[in-house]
Amino acid sequence: MWIGLWLSSLAFAGTCETETHVEQVGANVEDAMLAFATLDEDGFREAAASARAALPCVAEVFSPARAAAYHRMNGILAFLDSDAVNAQLAFAAALAIEPEFKLSTKVAPEGGRLARLYAAAAMEAPASSTYSVPRGYAAYTNGAPQAERIAAWPAIIQFEHDDSAAWTGYVAAGKELVVPSLAVPATAAVTAPPVEVAPPVLPPDVTADAGQQKPLMVDPVEPKAALPKAKPEPQSGGRGGRYAAAGAAIGTAGALFAVSAVTRSSFEQEPTHGKYSLVNGSYIGSVVVGVAAVGLTVHAVF
């Protein structure tokens, strides 16, 4: 019966109603090895069957150590079923992961058939081959993050997304891996291919490679004749000079008016023709000069 179960399970991964955990599978494997060490064959087979049933439903990625222990359990199961070939191949897969691991003497007494079979499994690894991975998932082979397997040896294959094992399968030695059709994760489905952006259409006066403008060809413009500059106003002829001229004119007008007044007083005391002319002339002169003084003052202010 167990030989038939082994042969029918060369490659399995089922649909799980309830997920299990790697630690649960590991506990089943440890129970199986303990039962075998105590010569409890029925207990070993029962624990091994539990481990094999739980493996396709694990929710995490196997560690390499857990994967190696699982292969050793399967090797002992094949040994009990007198399948030395598959037993040696399972041990080879375990030793490829943990080459220094040795079976306990309680499990494989020195010189015994199981010990010799396990020692013969330490062989050079055949060439590996890659396998396809569903889009949006990461591949793990015997707990290692890689999409390669040695087809001649059994392997635990897992496809993981977002730190969770979406699919776990045990592929027997020499059997082809049938990659499952897994739904594309939402994060991978929304990833759009890169959009090619057309280069900008540049005007003919811009270089496309350097993005710099070429000098524009502009018709030369003849310079216009320079306009004559206004002559600066002399520093001495500014507003201050106009104030001085106005002051001088006022002073002169005042002096002429004083002469006219003094002469008029003398003329009234002693009238003469000369005094009459001097009075009129000085008076008229003071008026004229006074008007000029007013004009200069207004010009200086405004």
C-alpha cells in the first residue's frame, strides 16, 4: 500500500481548504524521525503521511533546513518500501542542502544498510535547469530563492507573493514540473509597460542633441544718427546766479530811489534845472531797475 502511495505521489500539490504552516510540517517530520529511531514503523508512516498531506497547503516559504529534513524523511520512507533508488535520490537532495548533516546512529546504525545508502548519496550534483515562474511571483527551490532545480533529484518548489506561499509542490526525481496557472497579483497587474515619449519638435534654430539655440540670423540694422546732446547748463549760471543778479538789481533800484529822494529835497529848498533833471532821471531809473529786479527774482524762483 505504501509503495503505491509513494509512486502516486511523485509530484503533488493539492487544493487546500485550510492552510497549514511550515512549523506544522516540520513537527510532523520530527515525529516521524523519532518514531523511526524507536523502531515504531507505524508511527513513522502516520507522521510522514501527515507531513506529506500538509506540505501543499503551507502558507510560508520553507527554510532550507526544513526542506532538507523533509527530503531525509522521504528517503527513509522509500527505504522502508524497498525503493533504494528513490531513497538515495532523496538523500542526495538533502545532502545538497546540508552536506555536513549525518544521520543519528539510532536512525542509521553504523555499517547498516541505511547508513551505507545515505553515505552513497553524497554525490556530485548533476546540472540544474531553470523553470518558468508565474507572472508576479517569486520562485523558491528547497527554500532557496531561485527558479532552478536539479531534475534528477526531488525538490520542493514554491511560488511566493507578498511574503506568502501561493503554491507549494513536491516534484519527484525525474518528473517534470507543471507550473500552475496562478492569478496575476493586483500589484503586478497594474504595472503598465513603459510609455515611449516622442522627442519634442524643435524649431529649426534649435539643435536636437544639445538642446541649445543656434544664433539667429537677423538682418543687420543700420544705426541711427546720434542726436545732439543738450549742452549742460554752466555751473556758474544756475539758480544761484539768478538770485545774485536779482539782488544786485534790487540794490541798484534802491540806490537810485534814494538819490531821487535826496535830490528832490534839495530841489525844493533851492530849485535849479540840474536838480530837476537829476530827480526825474534817478526816479525813473529806480523804477526801471526795480521792474528788472522783480523779473529776475521770478525767473530765479520758477
